[in-house]
Amino acid sequence: MAQAFDIVSRITERSGQLRLAEQKVAEAILSDLSFAASASIGELALKAGVSLASVTRFAKAMGCRDVREFKFMLAQAVAVGQRFFDGVKTIPSGQPPELIDVVYNDIHAVLEVNRALINSDALARAAELLRDARMIYSFGMGGGSTMMSDEARYRLVRLGRPVATYHDALLQRMVAATLDKNDVLLVFSTTGNVPELLTNCEVAKEYGVKMIGITALGSPLAGMVDVLLPIKTLETDFIFKPSSSRYAMMMVLDMLVLELALLQKDRSQEQLRRLKYVLDMHRGGGDRQPLGD
């Protein structure tokens, strides 16, 4: 099969340059992608009001060998979800503050669902691993997971834990090869199914590294880690709103760091006192200003 490309974008870009009959095929496809992906060549020709030959010519004009290959690529495009083709239809009818409420309610809903997934015993085991680790490595790839792996570094360094963050796939792989059983890998992934991340975790596992995963329950990554702190994403059809899943990860991370802080209470208290002292000497301010957040 030819090199994969975004067939929907190609149809949109090239449809104006085609013959009239082939333009009709493009219009029929774009009007109902799901139908076009599952329809026979005859059904597609009938919907467009053209001959079978026109459908075949259209497929070749899109860079495919034949209609079969074209339909395969169209099915792949449709698999991402119809909501990304009908995005405008999902916009709530109201204006702010109604849209503010949409964002707030989604955040509240994802926190409620994920609160029910929290397991106190798993949190305690994960905190013990972080406390006893020679070095903690935080891995994340993608938008929210990358951000949260950095957030973990900010949280853990305040408690005096040695921690480093890596996002680049090749660098993660190199780092994983240097670890051993005295180290701990803290991994963030909303899906738990990122091929590069999974491969890098497998490398670390080969060397006996203990792993904590903040990831989707039942995912490949969830089955690989030593301690699972599960999350569940709640994606809606309103595609223009940022994903609320990062709030789920942040809540779990905050709970984990709190567990660690209490597990090493005396040390945590002294570390946080030092931070407060140094920051107040630098910037001034009241007693309730945050500790470097």
C-alpha cells in the first residue's frame, strides 16, 4: 500500500481541480464520510449520480491504486471519530458565561469519576517507592502527559527527592538503559498506549526498575507497571475545548505527593520550611504565599 496520508484533506484540496463527475464523487463522500467508507463502488456512484468509472478515476486522482485502497484509507480517517468532522455542530448554543460552565462542569465531572478510582493502598506503595528511590525518573509523551511529568519534577524536588524528567523518545530510551533496581520510573500517559513510551518502559523493566504508572486502567502500560494509579478520561463531542484528562492526572499526582510528604513528615517539614524562608527572603510577601508554585 502507498505511504499513508490524510485522505480527507486531500479530497478537500484537490476536489476543485477535478472533472465535474469526479467533483460530484468528492461532494458525495464529504457529505457523509461514514457512508462512503462502507458503501460499495456501485452505491457510491449512485449517490454521486456518476458512473462506476468516474469513482475509479476519482480514487486514482487521490493518489490511490484503486477504489479498494481508497476506501481503506477513508475508513482509517473515519475511525478518528465523526465528531472531528462535525465539530461546529457540537458548539453549545450559548455564549459566555455558558461556555465557562461547560469547561467547569467537564473538569468537575472528570474529577468526580477519578476520585472513585483512587486506591489508598496503591498510593501508599507508590509513595514508598518514591521515598526509597536512589533516583526518580519521570517520563511523559504528548501534551498533558509531558506537562504532568514536568509537574512531578516540581512537586518532588520540593520534598528533597532526586528527580529528572525526560520527554524525547530516543533520550528516554537511552536513560532507561542506564537505570537499575535502585531507581524508580514514574510514567504518565492518558492512553497508556504510546508505542515509543511502552518500548522505553520495557527497556527499563529489563534492568529491574520499579515503575509507577498514572495511566488508563486496562491499557498496555497499566499491565506493565509495578504500581498502577489509574485514571479515566471523559472526552466529549465538543472538540474545541481542551481535554479535561490532565486534571485527573494532576489530582492523582497531588495525592501521591501528599502521601510521600506525610510518609517522610519530618524531612518534608524541614524542606518546605527552607523553601519558604529562601523565597520570602528573595521576594518578600506574606505567610500564605505558595511555595514556588
